[in-house]
Amino acid sequence: MERIPTGIKGLDDMLEGGVPKRRHVALYGGPGTGKTSFGFEFLLRGALRGEPGLYLTLEEGPEDIIENMKSQFSGLADKIDESIKEESLIVERPKDYTLESLAEALENRILENNVERAVIDSSTMVKAMFPSEAEYRKSIVEFFNLLKTLDCTSFVIVEAETSRREEIRFEIEHYVLDGVINLYSLDRGDTRVRALEIFKMRGTNHSRDLVPYKVLPEGIKVYVGEKVF
Ligand SMILES: Nc1ncnc2c1ncn2[C@@H]1O[C@H](COP(=O)(O)OP(=O)(O)O)[C@@H](O)[C@H]1O
Ligand SMILES: [Mg+2]
């Protein structure tokens, strides 16, 4: 089976080398857990090996995302600039927040820019546009079925109301998507520790450990084999 290495240090080791190709994975976490950083680095690492990526943002403006990521990943700022310039990393806001519009933007970029990786930030924003949870569920299932027909591998960001592991609840995305990576910000007395777990990943074996990670200037580092204290 073909895999797409995320390029994120440590994460691929938890996934037997990478995310199975053409699968769609939820990045689920509370505010500030690093969802945007994970998604962005996934695309940047792809861009650097000749696999163009599209970051579809529904929340922050594209310029803000790029600025934030250049500051977050200061050691990669030149590479970010280059990838943006040559359009191997594209950050854009769809014209409206409908699933049709997201699908259209994605299809266009696959055709025009040979996009192979995508991030949707976030499905929670799309949900907010629906009058009811039931209608959202119906549409999102159709949308993910459509995603399956597209030749790309994606991360779909899902906002959690909590970053505490004990308090997470299952969202529709947990059921419908091929994989789920949960990001936590864990309370440890007077500090917080970031940790993640691969909750599910269809098509591959994977680690089930809760492992610490850090967002560093040169990229995210997942400390596989280390315990969270
Ligand atoms: N320049 C920076 N240097 C170090 N840490 C940063 C920097 N900018 C943001 N952060 C940290 O990263 C977090 C935001 O990461 P982000 O990937 O945007 O999270 P999310 O998308 O889950 O909200 C901030 O809350 C902050 O802790
Ligand atoms: Mg974000």
C-alpha cells in the first residue's frame, strides 16, 4: 500500500511510515494544541519533496496563517517563503463556507497545481454554517464520500471544546474519516504538556501510545517511546 510520509519527526514512525495514500485524517484538538502547525508542516514537507499542497482556511486569513507559521517555524521561514512563491504550498480561503465551495477549490487546485496534499481548517467552521447538527451530518458524509474520489491525502481539522483527554467527546468526524489524531494539552500542575495519540487509522497498523510532542522552530517533534509525565 502506498503511504504519504507526513514528514513530521516521529509521527511517521507511529504510522509504519506515513498516512495511507488518499485517506482523510481528522486532526482533533482544543485551542492552541497545534492543529494548524501540524497541518501546515504536513503540507510544507510535501512541498519540499515535490508534492504540492493546499491549505484551505475558513477562519484565519491566508496572510495571517503564513505569518504565524513563519514565526512558529522560524527555522523553516525561507523554505515556507519559497514554497509559497512557487505555489507548491497554497494557502487560500474558499469563496464561501459551503462544502460545495470547498470541494470546488480542492478539485481546481488538484487540476491546476497537481495538489496531492490538503488541509481543511476546519470542519467545525463548516458545521457552524448549518442550521442543524442533523443536516450537517448528512452533508459531511456526502462530502467525505466525495473526498474519497479525489486523488489527494488530507488532514481535516476538527476543533475540540476541551484540550483535556478525559473530557473529549466523539464528533461525527471521528466516525466518518479514515483516521483520527487527537492532540491534547495536558494539565501537569502549574504547566501544560502537549501530547498526541493516534486514535484510529484505517489501512495501517499504528502506535496506540500517548506520546509527548513539541512544536519547535525547525518543525514538530513527536517523542516516540517517551512517556508523558
Ligand atoms: N512564534 C511562536 N513560537 C512558539 N510558540 C508559538 C509561536 N506562535 C504560536 N505558538 C504556540 O502555538 C500555539 C498555536 O499553535 P496552532 O498550531 O495555531 O494551534 P491551533 O491551530 O490548535 O489553535 C499557540 O497557542 C502558542 O502556544
Ligand atoms: Mg488553528
